[in-house]
Amino acid sequence: MKLVESMSEARKETLKSHQTPSRPWQYVADDLFELEGKSYLVTSDYFSDFFELEPPQKHNVDVCYQEAQSTVRKARHTGTASY
């Protein structure tokens, strides 16, 4: 019960929101996560809320960054984002 009590007494911080983009793919977010033992790279567009999931080629920050950049380039070129 002490954990619950200490959690309720913890300092609450306000949620910081991001600036709203004026065009698609101006701001993107990337994240790595695991689901059922498989790793994925998710890239999402803040403007349209479009997202893409891909299994990363390697667990390397540089490679994941390049894959995310490739996703953004493809989306800009093909217009796959819903505006």
C-alpha cells in the first residue's frame, strides 16, 4: 500500500505538447518497440497522424535513422500520407 500512497504524492508534471506542423512530414516521430518477440520501427507524421511500421534491418541507431529517413522520402514522393 505504501507504493500507491507514494505515487499519489508524487509531483505531477504538465504534459508538454508539440508545435502543430503546417505541412505533412514537417515533424516526424520514430520509435523502436518489441511485440511478441519481434522488433519494429514506427515512423509517424505529426500533421496527418499517418504511421508506418517496419521491422528494422539491424538494431543500430544509424541504420534505424536511415530507414526512417527512407520512409519519409517515400511518403513525400508517393503522397501516401492522408492529408
